[in-house]
Amino acid sequence: MKTLPKPLTVSDIAALVGGEAMGALDHAVTGVANLADARPTDAAFLENQKYAALAAAAPAGCLFLGPERRDMPCAAKGRVIVQEPRAAFAALVRLIDAHDRTKILPARSARASIHDRAVLGPNVAIGDFAVVESGAEIGENTVVMPQAYIGANAKIGRDCLIYPQVVIREDCVVGDGVIIHPGAVIGADGFGFLTDKKTGRHAKIPQIGNVIIEDGVEIGANSTIDRGAVGSTVVRRGTQIDNLVQIAHNVQIGRDCVIVSQTGIAGSSIVGDNVILAGQAGIAGHLTIGSGAIITAQTGVMSDVPPKSVLFGSPGRPHREAFKLQALIGRLPELFEKIKKLERPTI
């Protein structure tokens, strides 16, 4: 069970998140939990009204509620009224996470391979069997966990967390506060080749660019971001990338995007700021996705997308149009029977 660095009263928690405390203000909370598992020592939150009955019965120590639910039935010892209950809950989770990180790899393992020409900042931790090549630079307070690989001349900023078996290849750049989950590969060769028209044989085109990951990006397990053929593949600050995502060479991803599992983005496409690419979305190469666009799950995008569009289907269409087409497809058997009757010869 995860616990807070120190117990906090309901009043303390309200002050921390900028909320209004109600109920037993001096009641102590030591951890966090889901509503269904909350104990009198835990903080929990209610965001979705469908769980209101559960919140009314849950014996939590502190429950985060929105202003519209301040007077709802509640079994919690104390309540904290905030505009965004989930965000307030996340603030406590961050306290736990930050405290737990201080326990990870407090030193540089003697079993790691760190090149003499690598540059490590203060308080950098390197785990067992990790490899840091010549010219690599790692900033203050960054943790590189066991079996990770940091290539020659790669640069990693401050306060990063590089999980086991991550590969960051040569010349790639990672900003501050970046989290990269196990098995992710940053800077593999882009998928570039020439095909001989006479023989049909493929010849590799060397990929001599790099990848630039800006501050505050998180990259999920087994995701891959290919290096530029020439120039850089770029993921700008604050973008969140789920597991099993493929980003091809020379793609440019804007700020604060959300890219969900099994999405694939082909080479040289440009994705604007605050774009959402839902699960298994596919983006063809050399396209532009405008800022604020939402590409829904399993949508295939074959042409440029205007800003703030919502696309659905394959090929992707504006979602209202796509839903109408889906409804019509469901009626095709009925319509076909009507057409057959109309085409029957009359006597």
C-alpha cells in the first residue's frame, strides 16, 4: 500500500489543493485509494456521477468532491470541495511518487558500464548493467534504471526517469522531467529505402538525423520514435505518449498532445498542438493534423486535417458525417430489398 511521506489532516489537504475543507478537519490521512477500496486513512475522489452511491457508502478519510456535490450523502470523515476532484487527488499521488523516487537507485552501480567521456550531473543514478556511451550527458537527479542504453553523444536533461531496457540511441536529445517506460526505443533508424525498379531489390537509405524530446514528455512502454533521415524527429513539450505507439522519421509532434496505444504516424507528418490521437489511429505520411483536432479510435487519416476537427472511420471523415454513413450501412439490406421490389417487372 502506497503511503504519503507524512500524514496530512483534511485541513492540510484542503490547503495543499486550494479547496474547502468540511467535516472532521483534524482527521489524519496517510494514503490514497480508489473509492471501492478506500479506508478511513485514505483519500479518494468522485468525478463520475455513476459512482455517487459508492461515494455515499465509502468510509474514506477524505473525499474530493466538486462544488455541485458538496451536500450529497457521504460517509467520508472529511470532504474537500474543489473544482477538479481528479486533479486534487493527483496532487496527493504526486507527493507519494516524488517520495518513492528518492528511494530508487540512490547511487551509480559498479556493474554499470559508464564511459570515461560520459558526463553525469549531480545525484544521477545508474542501475545495474546500464550502458552510457562516450560523450553522453545526463542531467542532475536523473535516474537511469538497470539495462538501459544511452548512446554516444546523447543528451538527457534533469529529473528524468529512464526505466529498464530503454534504448536512447546516439545523438538523441531528451529534455527535463521526461519519463520513458520500459522497452521504449528512441532513435532507431527510420524506415527508409530505395527499390531498384529493374531487380525489385531494396537498398537502405542511411538515417543520419536524431530525435528531440522536449520537457515534460512521457513515453509509454515499447513505443518507438525513429530518428530523422536527415534532421530531427521532434516531440514537443508536455505530450503524452501511450504504450505501443510508432512515430516515424521526421515526424513533428506539437505541444501537449495525447497519443494513445497502437497509433502509428508515418514519416514527415506534422501534428499540431493539443491533438488527440485515439487508440489504433493511423496517420499517412507527409500530412498535417491541425491543432486541437481529435482523431478517434481506429480512424485512418489519408489527407490533411483542419484544426479542431473530429474525425471518425477509415478513411477518416468528419464524425457526424461518418456516423450518418454508418447508420446508412446498417440499413443497406432493407434498402436493397426495396430496390429489388421496385425493379421487378409488372404484369
